[in-house]
Amino acid sequence: MEDSLMKKITILLIATLAVAAVSCNKEMPIQDANTQIVGKNTLVARFAEETKTAFVGGTYMWKKNDNMVVRSDNANGYTVYKYTGEDTAGEVEFVPNTDDNVVYGQNSFAIYPGKVSGSGASAYPKEEDGSLKPVLKDTYTWSEGNVEAPMLARVEAGQPLEFKHLGGCLKVTYKNVPPKAAKIVVMAPVTDPDKIADGKVTYKINSTMNQTYNWTTVGGGFDPVEVPYVKAYDHSGTYKTVISLTNATAAERASADGITAYIPLPVGPEVVGGKNVYPQLDIWLAFADNTEVPGSKRSAANVEIERAHIKPMPAITLTKYSVSVLAGVDGSKAADAAGKFNNIRGLARMSDGNLIIMESAGSSNRSLRFVNVSDGSFTTFRDNTQLGDPWHGAVYGSYLYFTDKSKGKVWSMDLTSGTKSVTEVKSGLSQAMDVKFDASGNAYVLLRDTGVYKYEGGFSGSQSVFAPLASFGGSGVTLLGMQFDPAGNLIVGASASAATNTNGFKLYKVDTSGNVSCIAGSGAKAANYSETVDGAALSAKFTANLQGLAFDASGNLYITDNIDIRKITVSTAGNYDDAVVTTILGGGTSYTNAVGAVAAFSALQDIIFSADYSTIYVTDQGRGTLRKITIE
């Protein structure tokens, strides 16, 4: 930096900030402000003992070509020094970049790292309002032991620079991290307005250190020992530090160790022996749109942050989903002579907990499969003469009802009958996709290109159009699957024949009066997994295959979305105003049976829970398998 520019920058006692996190040594004498050192001389620097923070056996090290900035009491402002040696944790020499003189004095400090080109969160320190201020960045890239927090030392004649951290580190571990979770957020919320008014509590974690609010005056000077460097001077906003998880792999997200982040936090106003007590810290995972990942938030009270130390927090473990094949030969879609499935579609659960698969596969394999969930064994009912494309269905009473997509029919089967023959219930239903019953016994049939029909009291009752296609956006929209939520609303998954049709790729709610509204989906089609978006439900992006829908005991909705399983979390069953979309499984390319984010699917069709909600079953048409997902 040129001399003329250096002289324009007046640094108002920034280093004292340092004192903030850096408890300076009381025994070191403060030199007369007129004592000078020529800028071309070197400065010796070392880490104070408490600065040697270990990360998995390592130590904080000087890095080759790192800069430090020396703030002086004279009008020259500051001088940049560079370390040109090899990486080391020992005592080193820094060489100045300019010929400026550095004046020793009460307010002379060195800040490390010391990059001062540019401004903003990427600069250490930051030039702002004519003064030089160290900053903690508000966003960090996740990596093991990545602190990136500045350190500070007093500059005194004849003494090495004793660098100390401006803060400590919070160690946070998350296990079973969802595939689309993008960041870890740590926030110190306002808990006591009176303390804030008195400057007693640190709340603004990532703010610039500002001399107006961060320095304590002692007898006309500044306390060189424990000066708070971050103070709650503005509590109208949000004060948080963000750790990016975009580089965390699927294997790391699903591993037993989970993802661990080291989060820099300042040692602030209530400093005793180099520690600061945060009355409360809130920690959560967030999606790219900053929406909180459901179930990820934890709060901790009276958290001590000690300079140059790591404060470990208990690991936060989210729901674990383990995927396996229950029935079918993975990747082999053929007749069942060798225990294989072909074009499996819908799922229905019988009263004994076992499952029925609807299977459509050409003229020789139109089947219903009766699967024993205890061991995956199955028996087959096949009627290639009557059936066309068995699609989706439901068990109501002692009967199975299912749609026949190609023949436009609804069939029934008496499950108590030994012959297990099928009976035609309704015909003339073009592109019949699904059939369901409400709590009163009314039957509903979903027609892909027409809408939803209702049969009062069952199929023997009168037929009416409950929700026409126009209610979902009209021509070009295709309706794929449906399910009733615990509040009696009918939830419908919709696609579209064109990717530009913004009425498709959504989930709709049809209330008991037939009123239709969107509960999830922006209307923009995601071409593949990498384009899907989690977060606030109405901003989420889906693909084109929303036909399997199932609700858990709390009213949360699970959806098959091509190669993903998505979850819509609600705070109240039947109310989707604050709904959040989470990809809980999928996105891989190797069709893996595994835990969490590593698991992968091919072409999911339908989804259903076990009676006790401990297990999810899905039909993976692309792999010819019935997959079992154990929830822990």
C-alpha cells in the first residue's frame, strides 16, 4: 500500500479491541508514545501459550506469506508486515511492506491475519469509517478445524508480539444431516433487555468491532487486560454465525461420526479470566433459503466461551433412515419365477400389517403381490384376461380397491375370499390413477386428465365431480396420486406435460368442500436431483413424479419424488401455512441400500407406513424392488 494512502487512513484505537479478546499482559510496561521503530525493521511474533489451540492433534500455525497489520499511535495509521518463512508454530519474524515508522504507545496493536486490501467480511481487518477494525466473518466454509478468527497483540518496545485469539471456538456436531441441509447456524438471541442496555452481554456475534461500543475507559485510558470487543449495541437484527455445509459429502452426512464444525465466537463483555458466558445460544441447520431444518434446533444456556479453547457441545442427532430391499431382486425386472417384480406401482396395507403391491407389466404380468413384511416372502394373484394396468389403490374394510389405468376401471377384491378374484366396480374412468376413501366411507377416484370424482357413501352411491382439473390449473396439468390428511383434506400430487407449466410440479390441498389450494411447490420443474429445492414449502422445487403420498402420526407428509423421498413438516396436522420441505433420502446415482444421504433410488412410485409408523415402504419401479426404510 502506498505511503500516501497509508497516511490517509486514521486508525482510531482499533487494536484495543484486541484487548477485547486478547487479554494483554499487565506486567509489560506501556512505552512512551514518542518512542519509534523504523518500519523496515522486523518484528518478532509468537503465539501466547493459550493461543495454541489444538484441532484433532494439530496446532495453530503461522502460514507462509500471511500478513499482520500493526496499528500505530502516530499519524501514519498502520503498516502491513509479512511472514515469508515456512509454516510453523514457533517464534517468527515479520517484515514490513513499507518504510513507514511504527510508534510504540498505549494504543499500538498488531492484528493477525492482517489483509487490508478491499473491505467487507473478506478483509482482515476491515477499513470502515476511516478506522481499521478486526472482524469475524459471518460465513465460513465447513472444514475440520477451520477457525479463521483474528488474533491480536500489544506492540511494545523490546518485547515480542504475544498473539492471542480474539475469541474461542464452539464445537458443534450434527448426525444424520439431510442431503439438502446447507448450513449450520449459531445465534445468540436477546434474553435480557436490561443487560443489553448495560452492555453486559454479548449478542452480536459477527459484527465489526467498533470503538464506540467496544472499549472500556479506565482513568482516561483503556484497560489493557479484558476489554470487550463485541457488545450488544444494536439488537434490532439477527446476530448469527453461519457455517457452510455445501462441501460436506453424502458419506459424511450419513456417517456415525456426523459432521463437526468449529465455530468462532468472541470473548465479549462479561469476561472473567478470559471467558465469556453467553446466556443462551441457539444452534440449528438451515436450507439454502435459510429456512430451519425441522427438528434440528437446539438451545444451550450459560455457555462459556474461553479464548483459544474449544467448547464442545453434545452431538445433535436427527432422525436416522436406513434403507434395505425387502422383496424383489434388485435391478432385475422380470416375471416372478425367480422372485422378481416388473413395473411395480401402488401399495396398500392390509389389516394384518402385510402389504399388497399393484403391478402392471405388459400382457403377461398383470399382478397383485401379497408381501409378508416379516421376511419379504410373497404370493401372487394374476389375471391377464381382465386386468390391464393395476396402478394405485387402498384397503377399505375387508376389500382391496385399485385403479386400472389403461382400462379406465376400478376393481375390488374380497381379501377374505380364498379365491381372491377381482370384481369390476366402475368403468369409463379414463386414466384412472388412484382410489381412496375418507373417514365417512365416501370413495374418491383420481383421473389424470380430468380431476377427482366422488362417490357418496361408496361406489354404489351417486357420482359427482369433487375437484375438476380446472381447479388445479386446467389443460396440461396431470394428476398423479392422492391421500387424505388427518384433518380430512385430500392432498393431490400434480405434474404437467410441459416443464414451463407452472401449475404442475406442486402439491394441492382439496378441502372437504372441494376448494383447491397449493400447499407446496413453486411451480418450477426440477430436471434432476441437483435442481430440487428444500425449505419453505411454497418455494420448494419438485420433479415430475409426485404420485406416492403418506402421512405419519403427526400429520407430516411423505412424498415419492422420482429418485427422492421428500417430507413436508407441519406444526399442526392439516395446516400447511408454515410447512417445510426436506429431502430425507435420495439423490445418489448408485441405487444404494444404506443409511441416510448415501441411500439412492431409481424410479419411486408409491409410499406407505407400517401401522406403528416405525417403518416406511416404497416401491422402486426402476429397480424392481420393494424397499424398506427403518426409522430410528
